[in-house]
Amino acid sequence: MRHNERPVLLASTMAPNLLSLHLDERPMAVCTDCGAWRILRRNLLWPHRAADGVSRCPGSGQRIVLDLTPAEWLSSLSVACRDAAGRRARRTFSKPEPPAPPPLHRMAA
């Protein structure tokens, strides 16, 4: 398989939630074009179809250099998760609903 002639992506420049470098799994990355998770083989994003299901996705064959160890990736992922947890919205309280009006047949004329 040939690469797609785009510049090489370094794993250290990608967001940690777009990679999966677990020790007991094959390395995976998200396609930058379609957002699909794909296995990395020979430092290439494995080929896959575009949204139409017929043509090849232009992100197929993207070369990604894994310049991170799994431990470095996991620590950057935990830092990113803690950062996102600090930005979560607080619980919102809604106004109480107004009382339901009485049925029409019980209303005085």
C-alpha cells in the first residue's frame, strides 16, 4: 500500500484522544478526514472507504510516526481527561412547572 503523499503526522502532535497506543492492542488512530478509527500497519493508516461507501477515503494511507511510548501517551491522555473534567458544566436547575389549568368542563362560565 502506498501513502497518500501528504506530510507525515507525528503522534506527539496529535490530540491524545485521537490515538490508541495500549500495550495489549494494535496501535490505532482516527482518520483526519472521516473520523473513522483505523489500525496502523507499517506506520500507515489502513485503507478504508469514504462516506459514500464506494470511493477510497482521502485519509487512507496517511503516514503516522509513533514517536510516543505507550506510557507517555497514557500520561498525556490522563492530563487531557483531567483538563476536560474541569470544564464540565455544573448542574442546572430548571424553573418549576406552572400548575395545570382546570379542565374546561369544570370552569365557571
